[in-house]
Amino acid sequence: MFGFLKKAQMVDAAEALQGRDAPIPTAETHFVSGRPLSLDVPEGFEEAMFGMGCFWGVERMFWKLDGVYSTMVGYAAGFTKNPTYQEVCTGQTGHNEVVRVVYDPSIISFAELLKVFWEGHDPTQGMRQGNDVGTQYRSGIYTYSDDQAQAAEETRKQYATELEASGYGPVTTEILPAPAFYFAEDYHQQYLAKNPNGYCGIGGTGVTCPIGTGVSA
């Protein structure tokens, strides 16, 4: 029980695992689209980053969307450099399981991505998502611009009102400037395309998120 509770508490930076200087190996191309898995953003495209629980199911939500150029899973918002999955699972890195999305804003807006984010999980659960418990499963939006930050904050307020009316508790989603993104291992990338019957613990609340921020990020 002690270990169960400890995994749901954020580790102090001074006590976090150190990690390593070299990135861990990962896939070179996207299993579904065949596009390169890269930190580069093509000209005219933008990027977004979300934490919504186990990243296997989250990534599938986004790669299916029209206007999404690429998706990739990894670790972010913690302290350990270039962590492994096993290290993240200890709760001693501070990292969240995240999905980085590269998208064409002329086809899909950041607000539309936020709608998928809010409706695709339960953002009131703190350091867990369903049966998955730990700091790596927390709800988070990691923003790349002031416009993204404004849209995230405004939709959080709007959705919190809708959730409260439906009997849910306070929204626990963290909204932060995008930290360093560390790629997860090869087998995690597009996991549910490689394993169609694989585990997906992601589920929304059934509460609709109103999109009307007036922000075109």
C-alpha cells in the first residue's frame, strides 16, 4: 500500500533518478503513416503535447484526426534526462506519459485538439487515470505559445463548469510551457496499431466540452 501511495506523489527534484545524456533508441518512422519520427516541425505546421493517462490509447485518438501530420509518445514534465519506461514506472522521474502531436493548423485547430483532449479522458482524477495509478498518468497540457496557453486555460474553465454540473470534482489538469520531450522506446510508438487488441485504459467522462474560446491557436 505504501508503494501504491508513493507512486501517486510527485518526487522531489533532488531525489529523482539522474538518467543519462544519450537519448534511448526509438523508432525511426511512424508505424501508421511511415513519416519520420522527429522533433522537427515542417514549415507551416505546429506542435502540441498532451498527457491523458496511458499513452498507448491517447496516441491513437490523435493519429486518426484529419490534419494531424504525425504523433509520437514519450516522457515529459519531470526531472530525469532521457528516462526509460521502467524508470518512469517507478515514480522516481517525475515524468508524465505524453503524446506529441504535429498538425496542420489550416486543417485542424488547436482548439479542436483540446476538445479531443478534454473529452478523451477524465481530467478530475489527479495522479491517475482509471485503474492506472501514478504521477505518469496525470492530466496535462504542455503549451508551445501564449495562444495555446490562453486556449488551454479558457477551455479548462469552460469544461470545469460542465463537469461540475454533471457531478464531477475539480479539474486537476496541469497547464505548463512545453518542457523537453523524451522519446519513448520503439515498442511504445503507435502501440495499438502494432497490437490492435492491446490494453487501452483511456475513457472519457461523457461530458461534452464546449469549444468557443475565440482563440485560433
